[in-house]
Amino acid sequence: MLPLNVHHTAIAVRDLDAALADLEAQYGVTPAYREVIEEQGVEEAMVPLGGSHLQLLMPLGEDTPVGRFLASRGEGLHHVALQVADIEAALSHLTDAGARLVDEKPRIGGGGHRIAFVHPKALAGTLIELVEVS
Amino acid sequence: MLPLNVHHTAIAVRDLDAALADLEAQYGVTPAYREVIEEQGVEEAMVPLGGSHLQLLMPLGEDTPVGRFLASRGEGLHHVALQVADIEAALSHLTDAGARLVDEKPRIGGGGHRIAFVHPKALAGTLIELVEVS
């Protein structure tokens, strides 16, 4: 189970408009799409950059995963997402490797992709998202 | 000044051997090189993944930037590096855009590349590294 790519690196922000304006002014990049995902409690913007993406995440409220992250850690890097071709095979492999999962089964994430999160305890305190893009 | 790519996403770790073993067991990826950079107080491993890389950073001591990061934040995502073709042009553009820099001039980083860090205050609390790879 080799991931195909680093799909995106995600940044938690308090003000999505302000962060996108800073990103454009500093690096000339703009989002391919912007989307509210109620189930995850976020509004996200996906910014293509070379062969990968930066993702900006703004919580829809304080009592959401990203809202709690901002309250405890402040703005900054939130997770890194790895692109896989078969998310069930990836989750099965990770379970066999003893990695603790957040999501035992895939769910639908941004862009309509199937996604699952791996617990930060599995790899050096780092929240990893799997994104199925075949 | 458009960056060419997300060059790497960096993770601060306490035990580089253990983190590389977890990364290989879980995702089947291995480092292209591993390097001690005394000037930055780190040992780093660069792991190619698709069109980008994951970088693991282990401090050489507690009184280093990554050592202090681990003491205050714990293991986890540390910075994201953007590949640029001309680092002086990129730094000049960022200065014009009002972005606060850590490094006003490029220095030599991992892999012999010229690098510079942009202050987290410039973009949503996120430490950004510029890496010149032409």
C-alpha cells in the first residue's frame, strides 16, 4: 500500500477570507474550490500548488474539531493528506500494521472524495488523512 | 512569484529511527537521504512521496529550534516548504507584500539547497520554508 502523493497539507485558520488573501498576495495562488462540509464542521478551500495542494480550514463554530484545535493550539498546520488509490486496502493495511485509526470506515470528505483519518498517535503526533483519488 | 510545488511537509520527531520505521511500516516509504545539519541543530530525513516529500526532523539537542518546538508543542507538523526557482526574487516579493521574514537572505539547508524561512505571523501561524530548486 504505497500512497500515490501528498494530496494536501492543511492549515487551520480563523478567517478564511483573510488567509486566502494573504496566500494570494504572498504566493500568487488561488483556490480551485471552496466548500462548506457541515458534517466535519468546516469551510475549506483547496489551493493547487505544483503537484500537491494547500488546504485552508475554517471551523463553522467553536464546538467542532477544528474549532477546538484553534482554541488549544492556535492557527497553523493541522494535518497532512496522502492520496491512495484504494482506501479500504489502505485502512486494512494500517490496521495490520498496528496503526490506530480515527475512522475505521471511509466517509465522504471535500471534493466528494472518500476519506479517513489516522490517529496522530500512529505517527509522531501527526494527524494523517487518507484521500481516495483513483 | 509563483512557487513551483509543495516541496515538503515537515514533521518534528523525538526519535528519527522510530518515526522512519513507523512511516515505512504504515506507508511503505523510505528516505532518499538522511543528513545532519549542525547549523540548524537537526538531523533530517527526506522521504519522497509522489510529487512531493515528507521530511522528518529530529533536534540535535534541547536548546535548538526544533528542540524548543518539541518541548512546547510536542511531536507533529512543523513547517511546509514551497519550491521556488529564484529565492532572492521570492524574498523580495514577500517583503513587498509585507510578509515578515525569519531569514532576510538565503542560507544553505538540507540537500545543499538555498533556503529561507518566512515568519508564521505572515500566514495563519504557519512556518513556511522557501527552497530553491531550479
